[in-house]
Amino acid sequence: MPYTPITPEQFTATDGLDDWRVVDQTAEARFRAPSFPAAGRPVAAIADAAEAADHHPDLSLAYPGIVRVELTTHAVGGLSTHDVDLARHISELAADAGATPEPEG
């Protein structure tokens, strides 16, 4: 699968990625769900979407309902258009599950 590298500046300038921040070649997002069990729903949906896209983020679930996501493309040593596509999808999945973004978290 070919990857198209992008710069952190290109990532942050892309429409639809307001939930995301770039730190050291990694796109990061944090979402707050209404409860710990509710936070599990977007985690499961993200895992399914990542598997379907064959592009796997690092995910963490923390009490009381915080979901953290980190995206990078190891094959290019930074960000790629695959990260952009999956980040947009992850933001949609989180919203659909009732989780709100905390981009400054």
C-alpha cells in the first residue's frame, strides 16, 4: 500500500481536523465520553475502522471516560494522507458515540 507523506503543517491545515493536534510527527486527539463504558464504544468502533483501513493508531481508554488516539505512518516516519483520512473518520465515530473532542487536553 503506497503512502503519501505530508508535513505536520499540511495535516493541521487540512479541513475537518479541528479535533487533532500534531506533536513530533504524530497526530493526537482526545475525546471525553459521558462515562467509562460509553468511552469503550468509540474505542471499539475506531479499532474496527482501523482494521478495515489497515492503518492502526495507538489507542488508550482512561477513567472517567477519556479516549486518546495517536496516528502516525511508520512506513514514512511521520504523517501521511492515510492519517488524514483515518483522523477524519475517527472524529466522526467519536461524535456518533457521543464523545466530545478535547483538542487542548
